Amino acid sequence: MSITGAFLNARSGLAAAEGWADIAATNIANANRTGYAKRSAPLTQLPGGGVAMTGFQRATDAALEQAHRKEVSRTATQEARAGALEVHVAALGEIDSTTGLSGRVSTFRTTLDALATTPSEPALQEAAVRAAEGLATTLRDASGTLARTEERVRNAVVADVTEINDQLARIVALNERIAGQQQGTERRVMFEDQLSESLDSLSQLIDLQMQTDASGRISIYTAAGAALVEDNKRHELSFDTSTGRLTVNDVDITPGVAEARGSSEGALAGRLGFLTNDLPRLELQLDEMARSLVQEFERIDTTRAAGTAGLFVDGTAPVDGNGVRAAFDPTKSEGLAGRIAVNTAVRSEAGGAAWRMRDGIGAAVQGPASDGSRVAAFVDLLSTDVSYDPAAGLGERRTIGDFAAGLVSAQKQLHNDALAKSETLAAGRDSIQTSRQSVQGVNVDDELQQLMLIEQSYAANATVMKTLGEMMDTLLAAVR
């Protein structure tokens, strides 16, 4: 090999070592940056000798990326459902809590038992009224919490749709930038990082399918095939808050709807699934609880006039000129849990009298102080099976107390199931993420070892350059 050839080889080695060092330093500097994939630059032997870097490469594994994003979507689905229910189930209280719905029924029965034993005691009459009010208030509070939950989830869906549309627009822009860069350039690799980060964010919200063309641009589809980005054109999602329908280009992609072309996983699917499937059943269960109290206590009280309310009332039912509340209208049971109240006839602060707990809502004057028969009938009612709508999913015939306990248990179980599933799926997600990071993540120790090798390579090539210089100096001195 000539001196010139050796010089050129050594110079290319120095240039390669310099570029190699820049890549290692970049990897170390970005080791903790979200979305950053480890860089490398393969060396190619040049014709006639020497080496050169042939372009940047990202350390990626398409199969691991897709698997991780799938698990992210599945986990986010259950996390969204569990998060939607968290506040509501806390408001319901535990089954054995005296301030929860089930505990309020037990307290109400206990006070009626005491009043049936000593019907003449005004303090026990007032206690029974307070217990009834506590039960009605707890039902209203639960209904109110569920209504606020619905509003919060609907707002979250709107925010999700906005975020998805923003991310799709960002992906379209990144597609253009990637296609406009030569393969292997540093800028293209940087844009590919940003694209991967956008896809990771998007997978939190919606389950996706992706295709990549020869220029590196991606097309995105829902799991059922509806186009979101195709031919590098964004198709915007639209959410109708009144119908709960999610569409793209007028194609229904609402999760859980038959024939819809949407995705069944992701936070958006979890929230829409809650609104479509879970929420109506939870509301029905509360309304059925309220209906059984209103209707059954109307039925059992023989002192009230026809068409008038019993102990528990629909707070929006008409009131006549004498302040008497009309009986419950069965066609208006929807939302009853949010309107249930205690008849003012027994509430002393509203002009009523607590002795009507003993003598009946329709009693005009006090009856015998020792007559606890009507109170005993109330107690018996709480021990008797009554009918419920099968759609509530808690059984067709149960006692009021059992229905309340079943309601609390079922609604808490819905939350706990979603929470347990999210924790299980999160373990799988994190396991795949670890595998993904082992491929594309930066190991600082490895990079530091690379720098030591680079230093050795640089020193070796520098030594060759120095030796060649000395040889040239010797040759020039010899011919003078």
C-alpha cells in the first residue's frame, strides 16, 4: 500500500471515529428523552480502502412497537372505565357502612323497629323521619354523583376526540417531512422519532392499524378498518354529544355498536363504552331503588287519599292547594333517584308532624298512642320481596334491603373488575415496554464502552497519521 493510500485510509478512520463519537454522545444526551430511539451508523468499506459512515439508523422493532401499542390501548380502556366509576362508587359507601346506601336502609329499618315497639315516643318518631330523609338524601346524592360522572366522561370524550384529531394532523405533517428527507439522514431519523412518539400517544386513546409506504409515510386505520390517515390526508373524527355517536366521514365508528367500524380499545372506547353500556344500567338500578320505596310505601299506607303520595315522594310531582303531593307517576321513573324526597306531611320543619310515621301519611288527627300496627306494616314491607325491572340486572324479586346491598355490590364490582383488569394488562404492557426499550432504548454503560473503543480507534488512526508524517519527513530529508 502506498503512503498516500495509507494516509487516506487513516483519515477516513479518523472521520468515522469522529462521527461515531457524535452518535454515542447524542445517544447519551437523549437517554431519558421520551420517544428517542438509539442511533447507529453502519460503516462501509470504500473502494480502494478506508471506511465511511453510510447514514443514521434508528434501533426499532416494528413487531414490538405494535404489540406495545396494542397493550397500551387495552390498558387505557380499563383505566378509563375504572376512573369513570371511582368517585361514584366512593359516594355509595361500603355495604356495611352506616352512611352508605345499604347502611341507610338498615338504619331506617332499625328506627322503624324501635318505633313499632314504642309508638308513642316522639323522639323515635322524629328518628324514623330522619332515617327516611337520610335514605332519600343518599339516593339523591348517588344520582347526582352519577350525573356529574356522566358530564365529566362526556367532556373527556370531547377532549379525546380533539386530541386524536390534533395528533392525526401532526402525523400528516411528519409524513411530509419524512418523505422529503433522504433515507438515513439525521433529520429524517429525528422526524421518525417524533412520529413514533405521536403514535404512542395516539394508542392511549384509540386502537390502530398502520401501513407504511416506500417513502416512509404511514396510513392509519381503526381496528375495524375505517381510514383516519390515508394518502397522507387526515379524516377528522366527530362526536355528537346528544346521541353519543362517533363518526369519521359519516362512517359510524362508535365502540360497541354493531356494524360500526371503530376500535374497541383505548381510553376513548373505554369512556364511550361506559356511557353506552354501563351508565344506563347504573342509573336504572338507582331509579328502581327509588321507585320501590315510593310505590311500595304508597301501596302499604291505607290512610292516604287516592292519588296522593306516601312516605316517599317524587319531589317534582304536583302539589294541590293544601300542600298534598300527588302520587307517583310510573311513566316518570327515569331520573327518580335524583328527585326522591320524604313527604312534608311527616317533616315538622316543613309544617308536617312526625306522629304520622305512626298513624299514616293521610291521618288528619293523632290516633291511639300505643297503636304501632302501621309502623309494623312498614317493617314487614322491608322484609318482603318486591318486583324490580329485570334490565337492572339485580334480580326480579328482592327485599328493598337486599336490592340496596346488591346495587352497591354490583356497582362496586364493576369498578373493581375494571381496576383489576387494568392492573393485569398494565403488567403485560410494561413487560413488552421493557423488551421494546431493550431494543431501542439507550444503555448509557454500553455507550460509554463505545466511547472507549472510539477513543482507541481514534488513537490508532492518529498514530498511523503521525507515523506517515514522520516517514514523509524522512523521505524528504533523504532527497535533499
